[in-house]
Amino acid sequence: MDDLFKKIEQRTGVNMNDVIRLANSLEGADLQDERTVRKLVKQVSRLAGKRVNKQTEDMIVDTLVNKKQMPDMSTISKMVDKKRR
């Protein structure tokens, strides 16, 4: 498992210990709460070293807070691709 984490760290530049800490902090988090989701978006943004503009943040928050289920990978991929254009 350590080899996998090292490869991910090398490819992404993201420390896996930080990812694990973030994942652990989500345990029991209310992803239907707008403030919680906005905080999460900011944490992930900092962790990845990527800025998330207000419009994208709003779209992520709206998707998570107002939907009854988590979006699937296809939906997330479409959201990201739409922002790249």
C-alpha cells in the first residue's frame, strides 16, 4: 500500500497523509449542510493546490446539498469538463 501512496504522491504532489486526515475528518460530517460542504471544498482546494472559483464552488455545494444522493463519477466529470471550456 505504501508503494501505491508514493506513486500517487509523485503524480499528484498531494501528501497521502493529508488526504487520510481529511477523509477521517469527514466521518460523521453533514454533507447536506452548506457551510460544511463549503469548508470541505476549501480544504480539498488547498490540499490539491488548485483554486476553485466561486461559480464552481457554488455548483459543487448545490450538487451536494440539494441532491438526495451523491453524484456519480460521470456527473462529476461533466462538471469539471464544463468548467475547462
